[in-house]
Amino acid sequence: MYSKTVMDHFKKPRNVGEIEGADGIGQIGNPVCGDMMTIYLDIEDDVIKDIKFQTFGCGAAIAVSSMLTELAKGKTLEEAKKITNKDVANALDGLPKNKLHCSNLGADALHAAIKNYEDRKSGKVMPDDNQEDKHEHDHDEKCYCPYCDSELGDGQTFCKSCSLAEEGPEKEPA
Amino acid sequence: MGYINLDNINFKHLVPEASQAMIDAIKAEYGNPSSQHQKGDEAREVLESSRETVARLINAKDPREIVFTSCGTESVNMAVKGLAWARQDKGKHLVTCNTEHNAVIRSLRRLKQLGFQVTSVPVDKYGVVNPQTVKRAIRESTILVTIMHANNEIGTLHPIAEIAAVCREAGVAYHCDAVDSVGTIPIDVEALGIDLLSFASNPFYGPKGVGALYVRRGIGLWNLLDGGAQENRKRAGTENLVGIVGMAAAAKVAMRDMEKRLEHYKNLRRHFLAQLPKYLEDYLINGHPEQCLPNHISLSVRHVEGESIVLMLDEQGFAVSTRSACASGSLRASHVLLSTGLSFADAQGTLVISFGTDTTTQIIDNFLAALAESVKTLRAISPLYAAAQKEKAGK
């Protein structure tokens, strides 16, 4: 199901952990969606000197986080802002179609961490402010129905083509 | 140590008796049971003696009450849709519960598209349906109650004798999806008073791709498959005779070994639950502690996600399954686990561990050590675990 590169990063994830006193923190996703990712940045002269991650999620989510940290490490902030979710998936030699939306949040988390750093610098937020998840995907990837592979529109929670991937039967009337 | 199967709810080995019977059946080159010549007679005899054996497994009074199908899912579809169509003039209301298998859920959803109404009753924290709730859900227009026996995710057994009694009193047909219990625990359709019972061959070490539906005499169904007069006119199409022979052979072994297997499973389950706290903390065991499948454990490991545990265990040579959204293909947390009141995060970390006849206590010990190692690795990465640890330290 997963590429060799995905399995390699899943089995030996790089840059795992938390940076004490990080300059920027970005968090994205929540357990309802399935995956949750936190990125910590250590920044010097607008260069990402160190980056670490914590992830709750499937094999793909862990591999994505690990690969992202490799791509971002040593980059300037301007370079890092250009990294997309698609870049991460490509670097992993691809991801299963239905994992592209839910698990491929690495670049979003990175961008959130950079924004957090910049906001702190400009005094917009304090370092210990909670980085709430806005779940704003870049949406350079579409979502697909896990049953029939048809494309799902924005905010569509079940597939209209096969009409099956929706809620269970109706509840007992009150 | 080779690859270890602790995912017996999803796949089991064939008992040697079944594979031998199937090889013999292939070599015998039986004819078509519907033919009127000698080759047909010979095949028909084999088919009918297999039917008698399978009938005995669930104590069906008359072998003609057994219809062979292609799998448990087909049996369920045939029972639910077939009965709804046959009785639609009497009413269009059906009753089920919130933790059914997709075969039932989606059959009912299809019926709703055709104008039927469905009431789904809730379950308690163990995943058990209260028969009195079923009774209250039955209306004048109710034609069928369909509630499973053993739940395939949490192993909970519903009180099907009481549910059958409620249905009988109300004059409503009762279908029970017993795919995960027939052949593992004793089931007597006569004593239970069940009208329709779906089951399959693979859960009791028979071949995959063969199932059966018990249809009590006098219960009329519309056919799913129309055509010839096979299966006492209930399911058209040439029978899968080799598979049916395998199912009957496995049924014989299941009847012979049932008590021995049950004892074995119970010992394993007891051992697993006694050893688990030595290897793991922060977990939940789902389902009813006693009214459950003896070879089944639903374990929610907190602060980690199920698919990643399954992948890590797979690397170490153990097959288990998970009910996390990521792995299920539906990208949502299990409806069964959420129905019992489990949180989204805990549902995400749920593993299903199911034993087979070849599982030993040594295998369980090895598995628990591998599980502990995998969970430790994943928790070290998990932001939820880090947050929980901080909260603990703060208190």
C-alpha cells in the first residue's frame, strides 16, 4: 500500500520530538479527522536551524511529518514557505489517493509554525499563546471517496456518487 | 517463529479436513446437481448430505431450511431485502441496532431508497441491545427486526433469545447476522426461535466464499437471484459444490471440537487480559466482559493511532486489525466504538486481536512484548501523549 520511502520514514522517523523554547510552533489537524501534527522551529537569521515534530496519526501522517522536517531543515523562511504538501508527497514517492487529504498536512503545519514565528516577532501573539487549529488546508490536493474514488467537493463529508459512505441508519425517534 | 495470525476475525486457516474434502471433490469431477442423469444424481447426493451436516451445526429441523450462498454478506442481503420485499404489503418498517455490520446497514439503506423506514436502536456502553428497547421500537407496520449475534468489532453478544421472543410475541420476523458466532459458539435456531440466520464457512475454518442462510419453514422471501430452481427455488444459479463440501467438512470438525476450542479460547483470553497490565498502561478493553466472543479482544491504546500500530506489528511478524478511521477506508471512526460512547481519539487507537486454534500463551506473551515496544515508539512521537503526560505532571 505504501511506497518504500514512506515505510522507511515511518519506521525510522527523522527529527522527532519537541524543541524547548521553540521560536515558532504550528499545530494542525485533530483526532476527529484522524491525524494531528505539531511542528517546532528553531530559527536563526531567518534560517530554519532546527525543526522537530510530534504526530498522532497513521503511517502516512508520520512519514509525511518526517519527510517535511528533512525538506525544511536548513532552508530560509522564504524557501520554506514555498514547500507544498504536494512536494512532500512527491518526495515520499507518492501516497495512496485517499490519504492525500487527511494525512498530508505537513506543509500546512510548517506554514503555521512560520506564521507563528512571524506573529511573535511582530508582537501579534505571545510565545505561549495556544496555536489553535484552523484546519486551513492549502487544498492543492483534492479529497477522494475511499469507496469509489470519485472526487469530493469542499466540505462534502460523504460521497454523492455512490451515496454509501454516509452516516449509519437513522436514530430511534425521541 | 513464522508470521503469526492474531487477526482470526478476518482470516483463518483451513482445517485439513476441509481442504482434503475439497481436493477430493475437485478430483471427483462431480456433475451439476440439477442434471437428471447419473452425474447429476451423484452431485445432488453430495450437495444434500452437505446440507444435512450444515443444518446440524445450527440445529435446523429440516435441511431444506438451509440455503447455500456465496458468503455471509449475500446471506444478509438475501434475508433483509428478500423479507422486506416479500412483506411490503403488510408494512414497510424495519428495526435494527446501531452497531450492525455494513452488510446490514447498507442493505437497509438501499431499502430506505425504495421507501422503507428504518429504526436503529442504541446500545449500552458494552455494545449490548436491550430487548425492551427493541420491543418499544416495533410498530404496527414493522415487518422485520435484524440484530446481530456477535459484534465483529467488539465481540459483544446480544441477548438474541430474548430479542427473538419479543419478535415472536409481536408477530414480526427476526433475522440474526451470526457470521462471527456460528461454528465458534453453540447456536440452536430451534431453541432460540430465530426465523432467519446468516452465517459463513470461513469463520469456522472452512473455505472463503461460501455462506448459508437459514430460512425457517413458512418464511417467504423474494429471491435476490432469479433463474433456475436451485436451492429449493430460493437461490438460482449453479451451486459452488466444492466450496459447499469444504463448508460441511469444516462444520463437522466445528461440532466435534467446539467444546475443546471454547476452552482453549477462554484460557487464551484470560491469559491475555492478565498479562496485559504488565506490558501496557493507559488502555481500554471494549465490549462486554462476559457476554462476548471468547476468542476476541478489542483494545483501545490511548494516545496513538491504530493503523501505525498495525504497521509496526506487521513488521515484527504479527497480524492484527484496527478500527481506526485511517485504516478503515471510510476515513471516519468506527460507528460501533462511537455507539458505545468511546471518544474519537480513543476509537482511533483501537486494535482487534482475535485468537485461533493455533494461538498459544507463548505467542500471546511474544505479541504483548512487540505491542509494548511499538506503542512506546509511537507514544514518543505523539503530541496527545506528550500533552497527557504534562497534564499528569501538573496535577
